[in-house]
Amino acid sequence: MGHVPRRLYPRRIGIFILVSFGFSWLVAGYIFRTGGISGSSGAVDASLLTILLVAFMFGPALGHLVVRLLTSAEFSLEAAWLRPHCRKEWKWYVYAWFFPALLILPGVALFYALFPHHFDIAMEGIRGTLGPEASSALSPTSIAIVQILAALTIGPAINTFAAFGEEWGWRGFLVQHLLPYGQRVAVVGTGLVWGIWHWPIIAMGYNYGFDYAGSPWLGMLAMAWIAIFLGAILAWVTLQSGSVWPAAVGHGAFNAIAGYGILFATGDPNLLFGPLGTGLVVSLPVVLVGGLLLVRKSIAPAESTTTSGSGLEYPDFE
């Protein structure tokens, strides 16, 4: 199982925060200077933007790596939470692969139940982007099935690589180094920092756009709120498995399914509420499950094995 520091290391945490935010926010600054993300003809080319956003996601991993290189922090697979434990902890990989769909799809259904005027069963919006031949050849049912199958199969597999850039930092480093404060503080604190780290791209319209009063500030607050509860679920699979890889899988699977609801959207819905997975309505099941984990006494095993082989008790929430 992964190694948890026995005491606080403020210097390590400081270096991690500085490098993680510094690198990612510099990438965000470049995106802004070259046209931004949303809504203007001067926005960054889509292919380049994808590359830059993946680079943005690797800021936390870079922060973790720099800490391991510049301090006395041990650098082994166990100490860095990199050993996969696939054979022993396989159930956490299965859970991480499928929990996003089990939570996001009910959230999408709830969003359209509350805002039925934004629901288009014919998917005219998405079919209009496919071209006349593809649009006539594919029925709405076919599109929905293909998309859900992709989100449950190839999507998580591809997205896990990019998600690792975040998870090796947030759940693989920061949660562990805040655990001396107790699990609840570690999980909530990491989630809050994770949400704030997103703010430069949220300010450019990522996830929430600009089509509502108070934008982009309400979107920035919503991202911090949701990150706390999604982060609690990802921290749970990390601490239970002793590895960062289930969290990377879960994060990748969340990113794969998060856009599913937009297939049925019409009439420019308010993205602050949905139908994307980061909307306040769509994410309600995530908030509920993450909140239930946070009110439990412990989301981690009572004991883990450190790299030296000695037993280590996790601090509980109290």
C-alpha cells in the first residue's frame, strides 16, 4: 500500500503548490494570450487547445515530481503511490471505471426533468454537426448508443493518461501530505485547492461558458464546490487501493461521460446547472455520494503498509 507521511512537511507542500499552480497557470496564460477558449473567432485552434489543456493537467504531476527530486521525500513506486496493485485491488478499478456513469446519467435525467424545454429527443443540434449524409444515416438512438458505449469503453482508457497528470498530484501527493490534519481536512482541503487550480480556464469559459448572470465567477465557485465532492470519491478509491491509478481511471471515466448530456440539448441551456457533468444539477448525485463519504468516520483502511513494511494508522476524521 502507499506510504503516508507521519508528520507535516510544509516545505514539500509549498513546493508542490508553487510548481503545480505556476506551470498550469502559465499554460492558461498562454491560452488566453493566443485567443482563449470559448466564444470568439480568435480562439485557439481546437487541436492546439487540446494539447495545451493536457499540458495544463500535468501541472500537479510536475509539482509532485519536483518535490521528489528536490527534497528528501522517498522516490519509490510505493512511496509515490504509483504501484498499481491491480491483482489485489481490482475491484477499485472496476468501481472507478463505472461510478461516473452511474452518477452522471441520473444527474442528466434530473436536469432535463427540471428543464424539459432544453431536451431534444431528436438530437437536432448534434446531428447538425455531422453533415447531411451521416445525419440521415444515424438515428438518435444509434448516436446515443454509440456515445454511451464509447464513454464506457475507449473513453476512460484514453482519458486516464491525461487524468494521471492531475491525480498523481492531488490524490497521489496532496491528500497524503495533509493527512496529519485528519482525513476530512485532507480530502476537503485538496478538493478545494483542486477547484481553485481550475479557475483560469473556467474564467475563459471552460465548462460553464458565459451565458448567465455572474459569469464567470459563479462558474469558478461551482467548480470549487464540485471538486470537493468528486475529490472525496477519488480520494476514497486512492486510499482504499493504496494506489493513485484507480483515481486516474475514475477521473478519466468522469471526463468521458461528463459531456453526454449535451447530445440532447437545445435552446442554449445555462451551463451553470447542466447538462454537462460539472453543472450544479447534473453533479447532485456526485455531491450526495461524496458528501456521504465525508461524513463517515473514515474512508481509508484502518491500517496500511509503508515502504518499510511497518504498520501505519490513518488519522480519522475526528
